[in-house]
Amino acid sequence: MRQTGICLVLLMLVVACVPVAPTPYPTYTPCPTYTPYPTYTPVPTPMPTSTRVPATTARNTVALYYYNGIEGGDPCSPDSVFPIEREIPATTTPIQDTIRLLIEGNLTEEERAAGFSTEFPHPQFELLGTTLEDGILTLEFSDPAQFTVGGSCRILVLRAQFEKTAKQFVEVEEVRYEPEFLLQP
């Protein structure tokens, strides 16, 4: 009996150590289906073609005062300058725009035939800027050729052109010039 017990134990050991035959196909849990992420294609941002605000169509009518030898009478008097109407674009700087237009001196043939004349434009005479404070308009010019110096009669007419053109704007009470030696009779 003892031999039978030993044989049994040995048999069990042999059976336990013998490998189990594998199944012909392995069993597995399938992986979830792979869904690729869509590829990222950046959409180009269109560059603005212009940062300027479209020009406004609003316009203002202004008066430019020029000497008129036919209507003026005394050629040395501020009373010898008269208005000519022009339209300018509506901007935030209408006074400066009007003075710039005045010194361009663009008179039509009809205006010249009616007696209007001007010494503007002068190639080296330039408006650098304007300042309006407490009713005082200061016009700053560059005048390296001294276009605005000399001849009291001439200077009175030039000053009248600037002052009457500027004073059409209700906020302008007085006109001054920089440098101060300009337009002195």
C-alpha cells in the first residue's frame, strides 16, 4: 500500500508538471477601434488690406480770403481782401486744412479775371502747424526765404488774408504768428 501511495503521488506530480496543450487560436479581447483625430490645418487669417477708415464724403464749405484789386479800393487796406468759397473734406482739423488751402493759392481763371490775385504759393513758405487756445489761433510757419518780411502795405494784405480766413471759425478771436517776426509791417 505504501507503494501504491507513492505511485499515486508520483503520478500526480507528473500530471501537474506536464504542460497543458495550447488551444489552436488564442483568445483575446479586441482593442477598441482606433479613430484618428482629424489633422489640424490652420486656416489663414486674412491680413487687412488697409487700416485706414474709409474716407468720409462729408464736406465743408469754407472761405479763402484773397486780394481783389478791382473790388478792393485801397490796395494797402485789409478791406481789399474778399472771400472765395471752396469745399474741403470734413476733418478734425478744419482750421489748419483751410489755412493750408489758402497758401496753396489755387485761383481759377474766372477768379483771376474777376480781380483776385495772390502771392501764394511760395516754394519755401510752409505751414508747420496750428494751435488754438482760449480763442487765440497761433499759426506756425517755416519761412527761410523771408517771404513774409518787408513792405508794410504788402504785409497788411497778407495778414488780412490769414486773419479773415481764420476768423470765419467762431472759436478764433485772435491770430498770432510763429516765429513772432513773421508778418511784421
